[in-house]
Amino acid sequence: MFFRQPIGRAVLLAFLAASTLRCAATVRPTVADVPSSSLSDLWKPVDVTASDLFNGPWGAGRAPDPHAEYTFLRPKTGGGVNPGMVVRDPSGRKWHIKQAPRNNVRRGDEGPVEVVLSRVLSAVGYHQPPVYYLPSFTLRDASGGHIEPGGRFRLDEPSLSDHGEWSWQQNPFVGQKSYQGLLAILMMFNSSDLKNSNNTIYEFKDHGRSERWYVVRDIGNALGRTGGLSPSRNNLDLFERTRYITGVSNGFVEFDYHALHGELVRKRITPDDAAWASALIGRLSPRQWQDAFRAGGYDAATAARYIDILRGRVAEGARAAGPSSGTRVTR
């Protein structure tokens, strides 16, 4: 597709919005009734107050060594605008690194955001792969050893096998509190990347047991301002100027959301769903919030501003269902 004459941003946005509406898939569950045992494929109850938001659910033992020399294997493949690579550490572990975009500061660095949001999701019961952040690292490649800008390190974990993507629009959990609440949490963080290619079904095997995990990963396109054409991420000033919930209409929450796949959240998330999500995240202590941002490499002052906004949004979601909702965290 090409255009013979230059077109304005507004015209292009309108064209993209119309195309998205035409192509939007129906949002529906793929099964009539989800067994209780299968609901844990997406989310399971955890003791939020006991979660380690600095090291994450995989612990410090799986973290990348900031002092090690990493051997270059290949550049990152797949979509996205952030550069990256696959490397191997001295112990033989393989890492997928996502770095900040070069020569395009406006786009924002996804790595810190992804680690923070991953820490929060795992802390409240959503499955996540092992991800960490390093501000820089030593790389050995064809040019020798040198210091590289850091980023998000995702471990190629032997206990996890990738079984392909899953669909936001059609999956077993549509309509369940855990699914609705996940979307509400992503709205809380201004996530702009609700695309199926970011979703992965993992098989987790550990000491003879096997579990299936529906995971949202590559979640760094957040903490900025949502948008379908050029969303911002990791931009505190823009994040401060946006809203979370803009109102409630006909029994559904309206969000300040302007990215693609709005069919997932428009006229679908109830005030009770938003309150359920806030009840989960509301259990995080100030120290846990600080640890999540520290894990993403944020300085204390920047983290404090982000945390203040997010805790305000948690309270906003809790108020959405009204003072007598009595929302409880159940499946």
C-alpha cells in the first residue's frame, strides 16, 4: 500500500482505526465452562504480601551476573523496534536481551518497564518467565570484548517450553475475573501492546509435575501514553498527564485507552472487574513497589513519582464498584 500524496496524521489515524474495526476479532470464550483446575493456567491465588518484587518469582539464583562476560550468538529476531541480541553467559545459560532503541529517544526504553510490570503481574498471581534488568554488560563478539548498553534479560529457562501464542480475543478465560482483571491491570499501566504475538503458552515442568501457563510477555510498551500509531512508553511526564478510568457507562468502565484492539476493553470490563484488580494490587506494600522499580533500574525519585500515580489508580479502581461492592479476590 502507498499514497500518491502526503497525508495528515489525523487522516492516517482515522484510516488505521477504521481498518482495525473491520478486522477486529470477536471476543469470546473458547469453552462453555472452564474447570477450576484450568483457571490456574492463567492466574492462581498467591500471598501477595510475601512476593519478592526485586528478584521476582524465579529468585536471585537465576539472575544474570552483572560482572560476567557474555558471548554474542545472534541478533534478536522477530518484530519490534528495539535492538537486541541472544547471548550466552559463562555457565552456558542463554539470554534474550532487549535494549533501548538507538537514535530514537522518543520511543522510550522498554526494558525497565517490562521488568517492573512483570514483577507486579507475577506478584499478584500471573505467570511470568524469568526477566531481569542490567544497566550495562560486557559482550564478547567478533570485535572483541566491550561494554554494551544494558536492557531486559530474559532467560532461556529449561523448565519452560514455548508452545506458541494464544489469542486475546478467543481463549478459555474470556469473561473470567482473572482475564478481565488482567486487562484492567494493563490499562492501569497504560499498556499499548495488546497483540497476540506477545502472548505465549508455556509448558512448565518441574520435578515430575507439568503445568500449562498462559503468559503475557514483551510487556514493555507501557508507562507512557497509549496510541495506535506511535504510542510512548517509559515516559513519566506523559504518564502523569493521562488518566486511568474516565467514567462508567451502561455498566462498563471507560478507560483512557487509544491504542489498537480496543475491542478487548471497550464495553467489556465492569466496575467489579476493575475493583477486583485493584484489590489484588492494593496488597502490595510501599517497599514492594519500590523493589519492583529498583529491579527495573529506576532511580528513587523517578520511581516515587510512578508509584504515586499507580497507587492513585489502584484506589481509583477500588472506588469504581462503589462503597458497597464488597469485592473479593476469587476466581
